[in-house]
Amino acid sequence: MELKYEEEINTNTCDLDPFSESERKAYRFVFQDIDDSRNFDPPYYRTDYKNDECRVWALSFFDSLEESKAKIRTLKKHTPNIQKKLGTHIAEGNLDKNDGITNKSNGEGHFSLFEYKGVDLSTKFNIVGPSI
Amino acid sequence: MKKIHDIGSYSPLDKKFIGTLLFSAYPITTVYSNKKGNPVIKEWVDCNKNGTVDRYFIYELDPSVLLFFLRGEISHKDLFLSAKNNLGFIFEKNRDEEKKYLITSPQDLPEDYLPEYDTYVNPDDIVDYDKIYQYFNLDIYEDKDYNNYYHKSISSKYNAETFNIHFKTGSGIKHGTIDTELLGITTLEFDNLYKELVFDTFLGKDRGSLNTKSKSNQELVEFSKTEIYNNIAASYSIFIRPKYSHATLFDKETFTESVANKLFNLIEESLDSEKLADTYSRYSEFVISSYLNLMAHVKEKNLNMDFAWYKPTNKAYKKNKVNSRTAYQAVSNINNLSTTEKDQFDVTGKFTALNCNTGHFAFESVNEEEFSGYLEKRIRDSAVSLNFKDFYKITIDRAIEKEPGKADPKITDTIISHYKMDRK
């Protein structure tokens, strides 16, 4: 299937081999309104960080609520205003093979998702509570 | 009219992107290199309500400071506060368009733009460590010490000759914290030593005990005061300066420099018994006593510390390491300078006090000179035969012990024999 940002992703430098379809529970930082347009925007539209032509098109998720809360706590210590950018809440959802391709989680339970074209994750995720 | 350079048209990011410091998924801290080849850090700090305008703080750093951060020796907040020339740029960017710049100091940033106080980097969070390390050749700064760097920076910033007491290890010392009692006692002992060195420098070593309450000495007493004016977590490090500087128009060596030289010479000499024997007489007993107290405290608390001093005008720097082993050595060397003189003489007079159990006596000579001490054990039982009415001729063994750090010698008198006189 075609990736949502297929054209933008520089496939010459983007190694998608570690990514594959899977079914997994996922947690993401979002704003209080699940329909907020920023919630599932890739980093390209949310920062001026354009230095990684691959990473800026992937969405970040966590395997568990605890791991996502731990991360926001760490981020907040370094950048107190970070929730103004990433969102004040955490949403939970179930990703499946129709949503896109994900990689393996790292030691902090973080993984990335390249969405397939036409996917709207706001319909699959629900707010579970504030991130802090 | 002449064209004035518009700072607004200067991009603080006139540089090359090197790598991301923190974090992989959320790159809030990135590293660039400017034309001078110095690191320039870009920190995301804020955004507007709908997230369309981002605000960053951008600042240049000494490469060594970047290394201190990567090594976890300084916090993220310290990184901000180490901005070169204490300046940085705030700039706002709207996705594709740079908006405006402000020049500001990290000290003036809103509190929520700065990392929390005790936030240090987790090595696992550094994204492009190797790229950044190699680009800035950080290996050449590996032997640099942050405490040393900070000491010189703070001293230069305030143009103050500065002592540094760096508490490295010991009971009650952790990274960024120290037991109040330990800090209090150590700084007090140091302050006392500094005062006595000031008095020695001003009045000479034969000055005797100074009445610090006397009005005539108030100016000197004020002049001997110091203040702690900065500290860093390192494990715990404090920076002390004289409270009042003494202007020396014609002397190359400032007053504080002279005191600092005496202090560090004393520390060094005290570790070498031969050197100490030659130089010890240069110090008053009050300086030696204060120094002994400080070293005894270091030994008792098993401290591992550095004492240092820096003069920013000529970059003169002194440092000595002190720990329980060197403190023991110093105390031992000084105590070995004790001398004991012996004397023996006869005195005629009457006993004025006697304790038959302990053998303690008090004796007044016919010349109204007073003596006290103990009967030698061998003749202690004879105390019961003595009285306060008759005249006695006593033979006294006198030991005069001169201890370093004590102004007055310790005199110990022992009666080794006594005879009742038939008449005066």
C-alpha cells in the first residue's frame, strides 16, 4: 500500500526495512480534543526540524501508558513548555496492518509509524487522560 | 547617511547543522556550528496557542562546555546559562518564514524556558553523540575540569580574586548537596584560617592575640571577612572572595594574593616535615592553630577536597588537594615540631594545697612565687606527712612543652624530693 507521505519521504535516504505491518496497542501524546488537527500531524508540520528527511514524516507512539508518561516527564524536565507542542493528554488506540508500517520499540517503549494513504487515526484513538 | 547593520537581518543560524542532542523522536535541542567552528545550540522553548509559531533560544558555547554537558557534569540549565558572553537569541519562526530576533541573556529568560534545576542528560537520550563529538574535536578537551573552568569564569565575570573549596567526596557529600553542618564547620574553619593569615600579613607573625572587639582593630577585622558568592554542584563546590578588596596601587602582588600565597605554601610545606621545620616559624601560632583545626576536621570527616585560588587580572592560579591522608600527615608533621625543654631546680617555701590521693600540690616560695603540679609517684605516699606550717625545700623537675599552634608553652612541674627545713 502507498504511504501517506510517499512523495515527501526521500526513499533514497529512508531505510524502511525495519518497518512492517503489525497489530499493536499504541499510546500517543495528543491535545484534549481528539479531533485537534495537530494530533496526528507528522513532525514536518509541527517543527522546523527538517534535518532528517525520513523521521519527520513518521508519527511517534508508545507501547504503554506508563512508558508514555515517563517520557513526557523527562521531556518536561528539559523543556517545561513541551506539552504546548506535543499535547496535554494521552490517547490510546489499536493499530493494525491497514494503518501503516511500524518499527520495533526501543528501550523506552517508543516506536514510529509511517501511515498509509487515507488513514485517519483520530477515529481509532481515544483520550485516556492527561499526560501529567 | 551611513548604512547601519540591522541585527534583524543577521541570522543567528548562519551555520551548519551538525546533529541532534535531545531527543530522537522530539528534537528539542539541536547543535549547529558557526563560522568560528564553535557549537551553537538551538533549543525549542515555546510556541503560540495553535502551535503555528515556534520560539527558540539560540546560543553559542565553548566546546569544552558542550563536553561537560555530554559527560553529565553540568545540567541542561547550566548549559543555557553558559552561553558565550552571557547572550543568546530568541527567534520566532512560522513554519517557513523567520519572523524576528531578540538578543537576550539566558538569565533573563522566563523560568519556564529553562530546564528544571537538576536535569542532567541521560546518555541514552543523546541522538548524534559521535557526530557532535567528532565534529567539534571534543577529545582535545577531555582533560578539562568543569569545576576549574567555572572557578575561572566566575572569578573573571565578577573580577574577584576567588577561593574555591571543592568538596569532592566524604560523608554528607553528594552531587549538588552537602550536609549543612559539614559545610558550616568547614567554611568556618577556612574563614578562621583566612582571618589569621590576614592578621599575620598585616601585623606580622609576632602580633600576639588580636582583640577583635577593640575599636582600633575594627577596620582590620572587617578587612579579614570573606563571603561565599557562588556555588555549583560538582559534587559540591563553593566560591569565596574577600568581602572588601584592598586596592594596591604600587604593589604587583595584591593583599589577597599575598594571603593566598601564604595559605597554599603552608598546605604544601605541612606535608614535608623537613621543609616545615624550616618555614614553620614564618607563621604565628594563631595561623598554625587555625590550620591544625582545619586539617583535624578534614581528617575526622574523612573528606577529599580541593582548595584553589584564582586571580583574574593575571590569571594566577593555585590549587592543593587535601584529604584525610594528607591532613593526617600535616597534623602529624606539625605536632612533631613540639619541643620539650627540661629543667630541675630547688625551691624553698610552704605548701598551700595538697591532695593525698592524687598527689597534686600547690607551693609558694619564700619569694612569693607559686608552683603547682604533682608529686612524683615514687614519693606520693609521703604527702600525708606534709603540712602547711613548716618550710620545705623541694626539688622540681620541670618540663616545658612548646606545642605548635599554642601561644603559651605547657609547663609541668613534678616534685621529685622534699625536705622539711628546720628554719627558713
